[in-house]
Amino acid sequence: MAKRRPLIAANWKMNGLTKDSLSRAKGLVTRVKKLDKANVEVLICPPFTMLHAINQILKGSMIKIGGQDCHYKNFGAYTGDIAPLMLRDAGCKYVILGHSERRSYYNEIDKLVKSKAEIALKSGLKVIICVGENLADRTSKKTKRIIRQQLRNSVPANANASNTVIAYEPIWAIGTGKTATPTQVQDIHYFLRQEIANKLKNIDSDKIRIIYGGSVKPENSQELMAEPDVDGGLIGGASLVVSDFFKIMQNCS
Ligand code: PGA
């Protein structure tokens, strides 16, 4: 049996209008009845406008709901932003922070990710903090240096193994169809766990979940999830198709 309960998280990104999103959520609710929640934790992170309605659909189901980002304060004059407490109010249990799309399109740096994570945790959310290298970093063998830096600088002092999940998401594998091999993923996850043990003393490195994201599909999920340091997945494209996302959950549970 796996040491850590795997987390399978859907990142719907900026996709889907009401009709599609609600029917996708309903489809998932029906299918997960076949799963044992002791074996897998399931999360979906829809766009903000869908949170409330989807949370109603998820009531009584094992599926949890989360946000895709939040602000580093809980109130104030921040046009267009969403506070951690607002996510909680909408039923969220988790928030994804530091996704590479936020880092690259909105110039989010580690320090900002860390302050968002700190307040999200104080507000009662669990956080999924993303790290990952781009293709140039990997080609020039800087992967470990880059993710070590992201890890040390993005994880706040109030993080621990039960309120924080680390997502390893190599940028070159996101939405590209190019998945990292199970060996490449295991190598980095093991490295991240060692780094946590050495540098992030508040976190029990044996207990924290490290999940993988980047073109996870039904066809590759089983072998990725079978690696000893892979504790689940953060799924983009494949999470938009009910049968694919469900298959990934099954492969992991
Ligand atoms: P992908 O996205 O599964 O579409 O590659 C993963 C992510 O960005 O979290």
C-alpha cells in the first residue's frame, strides 16, 4: 500500500462555460462513487465564476473543490483579485499557487508565491505549490538548481506536511503532450523530498505529498503514479474529459 494517500487534482484553467462545467462536475460525481476515498483524494479547481455552483453539485461527494490562484491579502482595493477567505467562503479546501502559467504570464516570483501561500494557509486553505524548470534549464542541466531555488523561496514557514502539497511541473511538459519519463519524474521527486528533509524543517519529508503535472493522460498515469515518490497528479488537459480524468483516478487508487 502507498505510504501517502495520493491526490489527483484537476486544473481546469480558463476553460468551460456554465453548461459544460456543470455537466463535467456531475459526470465526475457519478463516477467517483466507484472509488474508495481512503485510497485517493480528488480535487477539482474550476475557474472562479464556477466555484459556487460546482460546490453545490459536489455536496456529499468525495470530490473537493479548490481555486487556481489567490491574492496575498484577504481584503482591500485589489481590482480583479480573489482573496483566500473568498475561496474558503465559496467552499474551497485548496488553492494552487505558483503555477508556471502564473509565473510566466503574470511575472509571479517566488517571494509573491510565498506570501500568497502564507496567507492562504492562515485562512484555512491547503496549498499546492508548483515548481518546475523550462526546456532551456533542462537542456543546460540546471533543473535541480532551479527547482531547489523555487522550493526554498516559495514555501512559507507555516507550511507542513498536512497543509501543503508540492507539484513538480516541468514547463516543457505542460500542455505539450511531452510527458517527462517516470524515471525523470522520480529523480526530481526524490530530490525534492531530500531538499525538504534538509532545508524545510517544519515539513515532515516522509509525509508531504509531491505530485506530478505535465501531460498526464490515462495512458501514462499508471506508470508515473507507480513511482515511489510520486503521490498523485495535477492534471490540465485530460481533466476536461470526464472519462480520461476518471481513468487517471482509477490508475492511482
Ligand atoms: P497539462 O497541464 O496536463 O495540460 O499538461 C498540467 C498543468 O498545467 O497543471
